[in-house]
Amino acid sequence: MLAALEILTQANFWAAAIRIATPLIFGVLGALICERAGVLNLGIEGIFVAGAMSGWLAVYSGLPLWGGVAVAAGTGALFGLLHGVLTVPLGLSQHVTGLGITMLATSSTYFGYRVAFPNVSTPPRIEPFPPLHIPFLSELPFIGTVIGQQSAFTVLAFACVGAVAVLLARTPLGLAIRAVGDNPEAVEAQGLSVMGLRIGAVMAGSALMALGGAFLTLSAFNAFYFGMINGRGWVCIALTVFASWRPGKALIGALLFGALDAYQLRIQTIAGGVVPSQVFLMLPYLFSIAALVAVARRADYPRALMKPYFKGQR
């Protein structure tokens, strides 16, 4: 029992928790922006895969690491554009279209990988983002260990939380995005384009989702593997509801999930001989389910979420 509690006091544990949470931060922010504008984006899982592959392949082909980040974001934005066009002006089912985007992005990514590397059994490796070294902070006990195991990509994730929070709460554009997810008729009455705002929000959100995948190949690991996304996109959908569509709570939810995942990896070494390892593997996902049950009924959903809107319609 004491050994299980001591895990929570270890700097390496919290460093791992932040590292695991980083792709979820990008994903939940992306889903949050899409849904704030009234569009559910179930293409997130496939966009994660596409972002992971495209960013890694760009760096492998000779671009710098930040160039790979830009390529991943652009790839996500393109899939977001496709999803937005199908669901906003055409009014197709957001559920079906999102699942179609996931299948399209995943299958085309795997096909592209096999075309690029037809005779490779082991994925080629790149040089990923190095760990941070910040003078003074990196030398501090505990905090220095936690920070020293992160990369600049993680700093970008935390910066995006602040940027999205300010955008949605403090800017006219953010007000328009929130309004188009709650009352598109009022937005149209103000002379703004509901279609343009929704498609733009889906593209921006999808770009952030793709960065979640790119983090795995450009920072957490150094290669692209099949199955490496492992359901992270679906977890982000659950965390968006848990966060009540607020960036600050989204960060807390991602960190909680990351901490549970890091904890179950360590607790297995203590109780693995007594309790089956599968029980510990379930812990983070049980948290997601419990969070949905606890929050979903009283969550303040965007009122126009998943509701198509056509210009001039009343």
C-alpha cells in the first residue's frame, strides 16, 4: 500500500503523466473547437493517424521537426475541410461522416505507408524533439526532473490551451464561434457566415487533432507504427464532455487520464502478481466512462451541436 502511494510522489511519474497527456490535450482542444461551433467531429481517430504519419514522413523526407509539425497540421486541416463541407453546407449526418473520415484517413495513411516503404519490416527512425533544458528550472529538484523529460512540443500543447481559452472567451472571433454553436440564426442576423465559421472551426480543430498524432511520432517516439494511436481520439471525445467544452477543464481531464495511465503502468509491477494486468489497463478507460456518467446529464451542451443549418432557414 505504501509503495503504491509513493508512486504519486515520484517526479518520473508526473513527467510520464504529462507526456502521456500531451497528445490528448491537442485532441480535446480540437474536438472542443469543432463542437463549440456546432459540429461533432468523429473523424478524430483517423486524423490522429494521418497527423502522426504525415508529420513523421515529412521529417524523414528532410524537413525540420517544426516543418513536420506544420505538415501534420495542414493534413488535419484538409480532412477537417472535407468533414466541414460534407456536414455544413450539405447537411450530411455528422456521425456517419465523421466515422467515414476516420476510415478514410486511417486506410489512406496505411496505404501511403506501404507505398512509401514496400519492403521495410522495421519503421525507419528519425531524430525526435530533444528534451528541454531550461537554465535554472532544469536544475531544480523534482520540477527540474519533470520539465527535463518534456519537449518543446509539450510546451506548444500547454500554450495552445491558453491560446484557445483566450480566443473563445476574449475575442470577437471566439464569441462568433460560440454563438454559431448555440444560435446560428443570431449569427446570420448579424451578417456573419455560419457556413464559413463552422467550416473554419472544424479545420482549425482538425489541425490541432493532427498535432496530437504528430506528437507521438515526432516527440514521444521516433517512428510511425500501425496501431500506435490506440483509441486516443475516442478518449478525447469523452474528455470534451468531461471538460464541459472549457479549455481549462480539458487540460485537467487530459492530465488526469495521463496520470491514471502512468499509474497503472507502475502499479502493475507492484500488484501484477496478484491482480491480472488487464485490470490495471482498464483504469484510464473506466475513468473516461465514469466521467461521462457523472457529467453528461448536467453538461451545458452547445445548443446547436449536430444540428444542420441552412441560410435563411427559420
